[in-house]
Amino acid sequence: MRHLTKQARRPARHIMMTSAIALMAASALLAPAKADDAAIQRWIDSEFQPSTLSKEEQMKELQWYAKAAAPFKGMEINVVSETITTHEYESRTLAKAFSEITGIKLKHDLIQEGDVVEKLQTQMQSGKNVYDGWINDSDLIGTHFRYGQTISLSDFMTGEGKEVTSPTLDIKDFIGTSFTTGPDKKMYQLPDQQFANVYWFRYDWFTNPDYKAKFKAKYGYDLGVPVNWSAYEDIADFFTNDIKEINGTKVYGHMDYGKKDPSLGWRFTDAWLSMAGNGDKGLPNGLPVDEWGIRMEGCRPVGSSIERGGDTNGPAAVYSIVKYLDWMKKYAPPQAQGMTFSESGPVPAQGNIAQQMFWYTAFTADMVKPGLPVMNADGTPKWRMAPSPKGSYWKEGMKLGYQDVGSGTLLKSTPPDRRKAAWLYLQFITSKSVSLKKSHVGLTFIRESDIWDKSFSERAPKLGGLIEFYRSPARVQWSPTGNNIPDYPKLAQLWWQNIGDASSGAKTPQAAMDSLAAAQDSVLERLERSKVQGECGPKLNKKETAEFWYNKSAKDGNIAPQRKLANEKPKGETVDYDTLIKSWPATPPQKRASAN
């Protein structure tokens, strides 16, 4: 009996043991999910506020990332970007959060912008995987779509990368996708941060009754935000030579930089020529001639020099260099001539600059720090930013300035699994769960929903016009380098070398731009001979006289190249800043659209 009872008990004990093992296994499977949720909740509560999503929506979005990353747990993935405040936040904080939430060991390197381009070029030329994901300027869009080595994200998101593409990415919410789209209508890069170059000025000085009266008496119009370059020049002269000192400190009506250094190239490729009126109408870039002065027919670049139908050395371009040199010599601090981009950036915050034509909104975060000479005790700035003034060759419908769009990019030479893991990170750092907080840290907007969030309505008075600018319809006139540039790394380096000769006095502005146009044509010619860029690669026009192209533009209804103006300094024109701000719509685009 005992024997039978023992035998009878065995199946029951076996069932209990089996059940216990099953429960342990289930617990083991559930444990990571619970751990992921705990990590997600911790990041939501401690770091990812404010957000345009509710905490429940953030949890769901971030749970998707944890689940999608499961096949890549334990992998070490490397991503690189240039060094600005936004990317520092990503590298220091968001990469850590991503690693904890997904189990992917994410390393986000920060290096100089020139080094990013160089390393990107190395991977494209060698086919060896240097980085798994890249955050590089959309200025390379013309390079990316032509060489065939960059992943088309439009294809990737619906094909190979469908399972690792977030259902809540919401591409339509991004404000810069037109800049990252090729002539083939495919998106090659995902915007990660954006900033514009705008006009910066001392609002407290411009509203000073005594200064306003003196300016009006001398120039016959009001001291205000300059609408054209003539007014900018008058204001620069007024503060430098009439006001001279404020509170015992020598003041200057202009700030710039001029050292023959790679950063000098950005000063001009970042739309300086189009601000003067170089190129044709068209947004985001002039067509057929863009702001670099390169003509494109169809998707083929056909020339840079005026004799090939380009505008790099035309009257508008030369005028832009003449004014740049003239203003720096007459109205900027003497040391500006020997400064680089990074050295000149902090100068306006020191309190003795009245205005700056070419000022990047990426400086805003550092310009609003408490205690600076340009800040009030209540945390509001003594300065404001506004749309840039226009040169005398500028026509309605042209782009008016530059907008940097650092964008997530994937290369075909990266192994597929590493590419997918990197794509998860590039989406994560632009996701709605984190993008509003990131926007508050770096002030480099990528989403319409962030720009119009109530938290920025509340913060706007302390940001000097940044929010008003990004909410305004004027914003679309600021855009990056576009599709006309077939090889950004090769062509961009020509600018600082040639314009540096004008800045140093080694060449006249005309000679420097002639040299630059010829150098660009030479690169286009080499690319044409190599045939590496296929049907959208360069195919140079034959040389003609400038007169031939002036007549052809007029006949075709285009603008570039323009003839030299008899008067390059029309009467100055200004607008009151507060009136300008009030003229911009105060309702989000989606609300305006639904009301129509």
C-alpha cells in the first residue's frame, strides 16, 4: 500500500515541479520587461519633462523602443556628430538613457564638424565601417543622393528597416524634411537639430530715445531692424562713429570674423551670397542657380562660373564680398579680422556690439546665461533677433538666409544589423518623448509640435525673439545648402582658401571669386569625367560670354546671373521690431489650416 501510495504521489510531485519550473521561466521572461519599464519610468519622471506627450504616451512609445531593440541587446553601436550644445546633451544624457532602456551599448562621439565630414568621406571612399550612424549636416544632401552610398530612408522605413521604424515617428511633424530630400523625392536624412543665421541687435540701444533722435536727424529714417543692407551699413556707421562709447566702453556697429581658416568657408557657403541677392528665386534653394552660384539643369550641375551660366563670380557675389570686407574694416573690433568662427561667437555677449548681420541661433543658449552684460536682472535679454536684411540684388522669392540641419544618416557600408540598431537611436533622440526637453536644452528645433508647445510660449520673453522667428512664416526663407552641390566635401574646402585671399588682401574680391568659380568648375569637370555620379552627375556647359547668360536669363524669366547695378546702395529702410513681431501669426499652422 505504501509502495502504491509512493508511486501514486510521484506524478503529482512531478506536475508540481514542472509547474514551478514553468513559473520560474515565465518570471525570467517577464523580469526584463519589468526592468525595462522601471528604467523607462525613471527616465520619464527624472529627465524627459516637459514633453508634448503624456507620461502614459511616453511609456508606450519608449516600450516600443525596448521591444524593437531586443535582437540587438548587448551590441556596441557607435554614432558621431559635431560638438554643439544639443549634441552634447545627446551624448551625455540621451545615449545613456537609450542604453538603459534598450540594452544596446550606445556610444555617441563628439568631434569637430570638419572631422565629421572627413570621416564620413573616408567611409564612403573605403567602404569600411567607421561609424554605425552619422549626424551630419543636410548640406551633404546633393552628395548623398548622387553617390549611391547613403541609405534612402524613404525606402528603408518601408522595407529593410520597417520593423525598427517607430510607429510614432510622425515624419510630418518635422520642420526640415524638405532639406533632407533629394530630387528623386526620397528622404535621405532625418533632422536631429536645426538652427538659423539671423540678424542680432541690442534692443535696449535701438529703443533709446536719444539714439533714435540722433539717427533720425542724420539719416532721415527711424533707427530699427534693418530691412536692407544699406540700413545695416548706416546703423553700423552710426554706433561706431557717432555714438562711439556707451557707459565708458568703446562700442562697435558690427561684428564678424576673417581669419583664413576652414571656418571662414561656412561664413559664405551658409547663404551669404543669397542674402546679397546671388542666384535665382526658389525655396529651399534657387533654381536653376543656387546660392553657391552653381547652375543645375534637371538634376545635373552644369557650371559655377558666369561664363558657364553660374553666378559664383557674378556682380551679386562680388558685391557680397566687397560689403563683407568693407564692414569688417570700418565697423568691427580690430581683432575680428584675425578671428575664427568659434573665437568670434562669444564677442556680442561681452556687451560692446550693437548688431551682427550673421548670427547663429545656436548661440542663444549661451547668450541667455544670467550675469552676462547683455542680460537684464529679471532674466530677459537686452538683445533681440530678427530676420536678416537683404542685399541690393535680392528679389522677392529668394532664400534669405541659412538654416543648419544636422541630420541622422545611414550608409550602405554599415552592416545591416548595426545599421538597424543605429537607426533606433537616431529615432529615439528625435522622438516626441524626448524632443521637447532636448529643444529646451539646446534651442535647436526640429518638430512643429515642440515650437508651439505652451512651455515655449511661457519661455519666449527670455529668448529674444527665437520662438517668434520659428513660429513665423518667414522661417521657410532660411534653408541649408541644397541639391545643386554634388560633392560638398570637395567643393566646400575651396571657399575658405579662395575667399581667404580676399580677406587677407592678397586678391581683390573679383579676382578671389573668379578663382573660386574656376576651382569649382574644375571639380565639376573631374566628377563629369569620372562618371561616378551617373545621370545626376555634373555635365558642364560650354563657355559663353557673360552677356550671353545675362540675355538668356532675361529670356527664360530667370534672375541669375544679374548685371551689375548702377547703384548698389539704395536708401536705407528699417522696421520697428515690436511692430514686426506683432505682424506674425500667433496660431499654429494646423489651427490656421483647420480654420480655413
